[in-house]
Amino acid sequence: MADTSRPNLPRASTAVAEPTTHDPDARGHFGIFGGRYIPEALMAVIEEVTAAYEKARTDQAFLDKLDDLQTHYTGRPSPLYEAIRLSEHAGGARIFLKREDLNHTGSHKINNVLGQALLARQMGKTRVIAETGAGQHGVATAVACARFGLDCVVYMGEEDIRRQKLNVFNMRTMGAEVRPVTTGSRTLRDAINEAMRDWMASVETTHYILGSVVGPHPFPQIVRDFQSVIGKEARQQCLEETGRLPDEVIACVGGGSNAAGMFYPFVEDDSVQLTGVEAGGRGPQPGQHASPLSYGRKGVLHGSFSYVMQDDDGQTCDVHSISAGLDYPGVGPEHAYWKDTGRVNYVAAEDDEALAAFKKLATLEGILPALESSHAIAHTIKAAKQRGPDDIIVVCLSGRGDKDVTEVARLLGQEL
Amino acid sequence: MPSSRISDVFTKLKSENRLAFMPFITSGDPDIAATGELITELGKQGCDLIEIGFPYSDPIADGPTIQASYTRALDKGLHVNDIFNTVAALPTEELPPLVAMVAFAIIYRIGPEEFLTKLKSAGFSGMIVPDLPGDEAASFFELSQKHGLDLVQLVSPTTKPERVERILAAASGFVYCISVAGITGVREDLPPELKDQLRWLREKTDLPLAVGFGIGKPEQIDMLRDVADGVIVGSAIVRQLEPLAKAPDQKKAIIDQIGNYAADMLAATKS
């Protein structure tokens, strides 16, 4: 249907080019959240990135390049697919999947990376650094750097390297250097610390492609804008395929980039309920989950003010999730803002629910979802049950599950 | 410039034509008792000011040496109240002014009002908050002033002139000048651009200028004599503490060694 008729769908660049009333203030605040809680040594480069982004938003050549890459390299638009057997299984609303898993590199991460790689070139940077948890952002960054001939270093926690061997191999094959992070909890948050540290010593040559809507301003805004093509397309596709807007839009939330990109174009559609699904891990006890919006408190982490998992002294807590991409103690500041204003409802799906959803989508639809996206699917099945057959739920299938099969097999007690 | 214990130190040093020597130590590495003993030793040697690091789980502004030191302290279960209690038990009036190096994540969690009250009553004279740049600092600066505590701000070689003015508007005590555009750690030489920046800053503010990040040797102090008012030494001291975690019986020897190192650096500030 509409999926192949590219001109009818919004281009990637439209979400970037349009300043809206939802942009943060000049210092990056969404209400009280966001801001720039960073060392002075990073401030100059952060301001350089902010200025470059504001310039790029009105630079038609930049926007055209982004659209061209998103169409011919990523393979956008991604389809909106009605999951009929999954809907029947849930026994309620019609469920539509926004297939970001079909993008080049297998997840939504490429949307942001291509935009920021173009920005890096615009700024004359020759080297790119990135952090990665599950490895999807690392792979997307390695891919973009190969495509643009940029040097690439990806910081990845030692624990995540163990969990995500396939992605590590892919990054190295693409010419990226994967630097194991052995400090702290050896996961995503420590990889962000190391990347920031690298950046402070390399600002002249290097751009840091932060992979989620976290960190100091302007990253939460830049990443949201580059990801908003997801929601822009989905909104238009839903209108064309069903004649109306969805009743509910659902996405998983770690740092929150696919959810921000999915929700943002629906924020002003009051009739559309927005639901973010955090990683509930093994349960609500401290240390057992990665759900700062559901169970955390307001605080500062990685340069912005948001919800975070911290102890009474402000020390970041260890978190747990079956999914390396959601295993993060913080969350993007705009999600904190949406939570406090009540625009988005945040819930948690636990490890075993995500695992069950992973299997359901595989057996009912022939689609292997990423463990991150499986959290969104798990909640979607529950939410669909509560609704009637005329209702429509659109869920972001943010990534494919190939990277997770070793870990899933291990959890199921099987050997590959 | 309002008077404070910190500004009094710099005024006195100026009359003696001497640079301030300000060592940094991590509280709780290897344990909080050793921190009390180290502060006492550094005071005995005549250090002009002592920076006390509050360990933080995600210290992006610090280099690997200090991060490792923070991790050692936190792994042993150090709490912020342990630092307050230990410092409060010292005769802080007889010691050089103590300045906390503390992440805003910690201050926010405890509550700015409560944190400043505790900091003041423990006997600290001020603080450096590395992740609270001038832009976010205005109201916290006012609150610090109300509590009679100095808020030291950082200026980096990449800081643009128009930013410097905004930063200085929310600064007191002294200005912490980062000597290299990067993370903390010991460097071989001081970059030549540093002198230019210090000369430029001198015209912008009456606040004393202290240089940190990458200072570890007495020779480096000489290079700064005409352009700065003080030097801060962190990693070079924390590195000496490192072996203590594994050899607690060496405590006295290592504290003496750090005392001797401080004495050498102090001698260099005078010559």
C-alpha cells in the first residue's frame, strides 16, 4: 500500500527541520528536566554541536542528504504491518507493528546515527566515538563510519561484550575499534562515562554520537528529532491504512530513543494514549530492574536532570535487565517531562514476560524481535486484551532479535 | 570580593610572594580513618588548602586514577555522612581551609540546603562542583553564599570569553583553571597556551587563579609563578595512596611519604 509510495510519506528530514513548541529552552530544559550538568571542559564542544545542529536544520543540502541516505541506504520507510495472528491471540484490539527491525543494521539506531554522522562531517570531524549497550547503536555507528570513511571507536562494557558477541564481531568487521570498558558495572552507563572522558581529550577531531535521548543538551533533542521519522511515518501510515489515528502507541524505554521518536509526532494528538514500557527485570526491588520512571527518583546522571536509579547518597545503583539495551539506570529528560505532565504513561514489563513475548511473536508472526522490543510486545498483548476489536494499537518493533538468540538460548537452557 | 577563609589564605600568600599549594585526596581511600590522618598530616606540613574528594559512582570529569580511587572507597561502603563525621571530628579551625570536590548528583540527592548545612557545620570552607557549570549554577551559588561557603568554578582552555564572564558571576574563593583540555592525570609539561589564558583571566577577575589537572612536579610550579596564585595536585597524590588498599600495614609509611611529597611541593612554591 502506501509503504512503497515514498512521496506520500513524511521524509526523515521533516521531523528535523521543523522547530516546534516542544523544543527545549536554549539551555536544553524540558520543564525542569534536561539541562547541561557537564564538566566545563565539554562545554565548548557541546555548544559547537548545538550550533551545527541548528544550522543543519535549515540547510536544505543537509536535509536532502539525510533523506537520500534514509531512503536508499537504510531502506526507509519501514512498513506498518498488521499482526493479525498476534491480535487474535491477544483477543482485543488490532495490533500494528512499526517495523524498525527491517532497517539496515536491524534497528532504529541507524536513524540517529546517519543524522549525527552527517553532522560530524559538517563540523569537519574525522573521528567518531560511541557507547553501546546491546551493540545495536555500536553497529549502526560502525556502519555509518565505514560509509563515510570516519575513524570509529566504540566503548562497550565488558559484561555486554560477553552478552553480545555477534554485534562485537560485526563492529570489528566494519573497521571499528571496540574498546572494552572495565570500570564500574562494566555496562552501558560505564561505556557512556568512558566515551565522555575520551571526548574531553579529543574534542578537536572527534564527534561523540550519543545513541539515546540522554546526556547533556542538545543530545536529547537531536536524537529525538532524528528518530521522529518513526512516529511521523507510523502516524501517516496508520491514517492511510485504517483511515484514522491509533488509540494507543506503545514503545519500550531504556534511554528512550525509539520511544521518543515514536511518541513525539503523536504528542499533540490528545486522543492517542502513549505508553512507554521499561525493563521490569526480576521485579520492583532495588537492583532487580532498570525502570527509573516506574520506581526511580529525580536526580542527575550523565549530564542531565531526569529520573534515575540512585541510592540516598546520589550514587548510581546497579540495575538489571534481560536486555542489554535497556540495562540503564537513567532515562531521557523528555520522558521525565512527559511522565510528570501525564502525557505518557510508563509501565514495566519483567524479564519473563519479555521472553514469553519474544517466543509469541516468533511463533505467531514469524518475526524474531529484539529483547528490548519484546518488552513493548509483552505490554501490547496485555493492553490489547483490555480493548475492543475496533481499537488500534501501534507498537514500535525497534529491532530484530538475531543478536539475542545466543542469550535467549542460554536462558532457555539450550545450546546453539 | 567578599572575605572568606579561602580568600584570606590567598591575601596572606600574596604578601609573602608565594603560590598556594593545594593537595587533593579522596575520602575513604583506603578507609575514612586514613583520610582524617592524611588531612592532619597535610595540615602539619603547612599546605595552604586541602581538597577533599567525595567519591561518586560516575565521575566523568575525573581521570582513571581518581575514578579507581573513588571506586575503592565506594566498594568499602563509604557514605557521605562518614566524610562529614570524620571532618567534623578534626580541629578544622587550626587546619588549612577544606574544599569539597563533589558531584551535583550527590548534592541534589541529599538536598542542596541540607548538604550545605552539613558541609558548613563539618568545617568545610567551600566546594567545587565539577558537573555544575556556570549555566546551571546561579541559584546554587546564591545558596552557597547564604551558607558562608565559597563555590569555586572551573575555567577550561576551551571556555569562550563570553562564557567566562557568566561563570565568574557565580564564582567565589578562587578560579580553578584546567591546565589541559582534558581529564585529570599527570602530564609531562604544561602547555604554553596556559600562560596566555591565565594572563587574560587575570584582567577579567580579582579572584585568585589556581591551576589544576596535570600538575605533579615541583618544576611545574616554577613555570606558573608569575601567572597563577596556586596549584592543585590530585592524581599525583592519589596514585601514592593506591598501594594502601592492598597493604594496610604500610599506612604510616605512605602517609609520611605523601607528607614529604607535600613538603617538597611547598618548598617549590617559596623559592
